[in-house]
Amino acid sequence: MDHDWTLDELAHAGPEHLDAHFIAGFDVKQGHPDPGPDIALLLAHGLSEHSVVVDFGAGTGQFAVPAARHFGRVVAAEISPAMRDVLRGRATSEGLASLECAPGGFLSYEHAGAPADAVFTRHALHQLPDFWKVLALRRIASMLRPGGVLRLHDLVYDVAAEDAETFVEGWLAGASEDSTVAYTRADLAEHVRTEHSTFRWLFEPMLTAAGFEITDSSYRGSVYASYTCVKR
């Protein structure tokens, strides 16, 4: 999407994700999410050592690196140059020839080669306002083969509009007090204030409008969402 009105994804990535000091502690704050269940889910959907997987907002490679041990081609699309440096270092140190590190995000990555069998993304789509989420999801659908899988984790508010204020206050009240190991109240407040998590009842129609069938969804704490979608 190369227009004079296209969103600047780098400007919406969050300045902390461009900072090498923050990135050094990124995996700790993220809590080292286990990629095993997501990889198992993709394998259960028929992916194999011949499959193509694109990871959007790949970060430091928490999913992309282990996924490269299971799938034929894994493209880690990441907008942050500092994140890409870490990711390339991990791929090189582990000799993962099947892992490609690509500059770009949801709106700027250009897929080449065989259509993707699956797209994975974790805690990245909320960086885009809703208009751009829809266009990003359409771009994802366009690079997937028919029947291809979108596995998505993100922060989505599973609350009614009238309950939003009460929910946010309760969520922030349970935040960590130690910013070195988890996200604090100030971190979460900044997320609500400056990033673009949306309501579930807005997000799910976006997935449908983009050409996906939602086959599974789950929520933890009414905010940490997981979706499995299949391209129609």
C-alpha cells in the first residue's frame, strides 16, 4: 500500500519497540509465551514441513524461531529495525535456513512466492486504528491460499460499551508493580490511551468482512483474545 494517505506503520509501532534497551528486556515482560500450542494447532490444520507461514509483528522471534523448525518457509515480518537485528541474530545462531526476516508490517510487507498456508500474529494488530485493521486483515487474506489459517492473539476488549470504564479500571488495578518483569498500571494505561485495541463486537465483524470464518475464539480476562480463522 504505497499511497500518500497510507498510515506510517513505524510511527504506530510504539517508540519502545524501536529502543534497543527496551528490546533487551522484551521477552521477560512478554512472559515467554509457549509457541507449542500454536504450532500444534497449525499442524492439526494440515500444515507440514513443506508449508509457508508468515508471522506479522514477529518481534524477537518468540514464535518464528521455533516455527522454523517445523515448517518449510517462515517469514518473520517486523517493522522495527532493532527487533529485526535480534531476530536475525537468533536465526543465525540456530542455523535456521528456513527463517526469513523481512522488513515491513501489516500494510507494507509484500508477500512473494507461494501463497501462505498460515499467518500468525501476536499482540501486534492493535497498533493499527480500526480502519487500518480491516485493510490489514484483507491483505492477510490475499496472501493466504484458500482454506489457509489465520492464528491471531491480541488485546481485544470483550465488554459492553457501558462497562468499559469499570473494566479498564479493574484491569489496571491488577497490573504488576515491577516494570522489569511485567506490565505495570502505567504501561497498561498507556496502552489504552495511545494504542488501538477495540471491542470484540467490532473486531469479529472485521474478520468476517475480510473473508475469514472464525472457527475458534477464546478470551482470558476479557482482554487477551485468541482466534483461529480460516480463509473462505
